[in-house]
Amino acid sequence: MHTRFVADHPVSAIGLGGMPMSIEGRPDAERSVATIHAALDAGVTLIDTADAYHLHADEVGHNEELIAGALRTWGGDASSVLVATKGGHLRPGDGSWTIDGRPEHLRAAAQASARRLGVEAIGLYQLHRPDPAVPYADSVGVLAELLDAGTIRLAGISNADPDQIRLAQEVLGGRLASVQNQYSPAFRSSQPELDLCAEMGVAFLPWSPLGGIARAGDLGSRFAPFAAVAQAHGVSPQQVALAWELAQADVVVPIPGASRPASVQDSVRAADLLLSPEELVHLDEA
């Protein structure tokens, strides 16, 4: 597996997004653990989760606990795996998503996430989404506090615009490790954020890099150029999409979600797929 970096921490060029294993339509725990183990066996060393990845109101942190359990039962050495989690998003249990970026909530949420993950310090902790009711600098300031206290090792933000990225870097004193925004063939409006991260040397972690849980399977039928390039290489359109994202900048580390071992095994092969300059131009214009 090729490696890239989140701050000074080397990670696999393709990560694993844990959300599909804990929200609506989730598989049973046995298949989820098999999926995580398949990712680890394939060389994945970045797993993304959040305390809000759950279904019912009484199971906050379901995905964090699932990942922690899978890491404990895996036969390999999990010490090099960077587990990234997030706080500031909530699921009341009725299918909706709410936001709470208050400093007091984020402090408590980080401590709770560390307990569920079974770690003294969270590898990468990210502000899940800006809260319009809270000054952004106040929310990000908690990440600085958590870094200074040793509660987290790296700090990131998610769903941020360029101004928020710059502000976060200032508030964190140059310690912003990552930005996690939506980015895929179907959603390219985060290109300015990706370009800024490349300029700043900050890892850019595309979420829903294949277009989302419900649409990933039909990526090839929706975007003919990706299907054509896939056919030329004898691979899946999904692999082409991930390889195209990797080619955008060295700071890009896609985190495709998965709930089946076969899905993650297909995704990780994108790290070895080399697209020609002509193919990349064709895909950029798709």
C-alpha cells in the first residue's frame, strides 16, 4: 500500500470510512468486523469514524466501539493504524442530524470518544461541522486545548470553507492536520478547499469519494468517462474515481465507506492504478 501523510503521521493512500457500518441499512456486526479486518489486511492504516455514526439515540459512538473492537480482535499489529473520529454532530434517533459546536460539548465528546476507542489520546480528532450558533474560533479553540492537554494527537476540521480552513490554522497555531470535505466525481465544489490544502500542506480527506452510500454502485453509469477509463484498465469505475482523486494532489487521502470486505478490497487497489495525463484531463472534464 502506498503511503501519504496526515501531518507527520504516515497513512495508507486509501482509508476506510466507517459510517455505513453503523447507520441506516447497516450490516450485522460480524460482517462489519470482517470488513474492517479486510481493510487492515489490505494495508489500510487510516480509519475514519465519528461519535454521531449510529442509528438509535441510545447508541452514541456505535461506530467508534465497533472499530475499537475490530482492532482488538485483528491478528495484526494495529499500532500503526490512525483512527480519526469527529465531534460536534448529533443524531437524536429520529433520522435527523443536528449540530453542537459549543466548547463544553466538544470537550465532553472528545473524552467520551477516547473512552469508547480505548485510548489515552485520540489519533486524529476533527470538528465535524461548523455550528452557526457558535463562533468558529471558539469551536476550533477546543481542539487546540485538547492538543495541549494530550487528549488528542492531531486536530482536523470537516465541512469547512477556505476562510474557515485559514482561521483554523491560525487558531491551532499551525497545527491543522486535516480537512475532511465532500469530494467526488458528482461533487466537485470543494475543489477550492482541496487546492488550499495542497498549498498549505494539510491532508485533504474526501468523504463520500464515490458519491455516497446510495449512489456509489452506479458511478459508472452516471459518469461515462469513468466507465470508459475503467474498461480500458480492466478495473471498476470506483477504482478510477479514487485514483483520479489521488492524482489531484499529494495531500489527498480518500476515505471510501464500506460495509462488505469485497468493497474495501476493490477500493484499496486504486492506490496502484496509474492514470495517464490524458485520462486525467478527460476525467477532469467529465
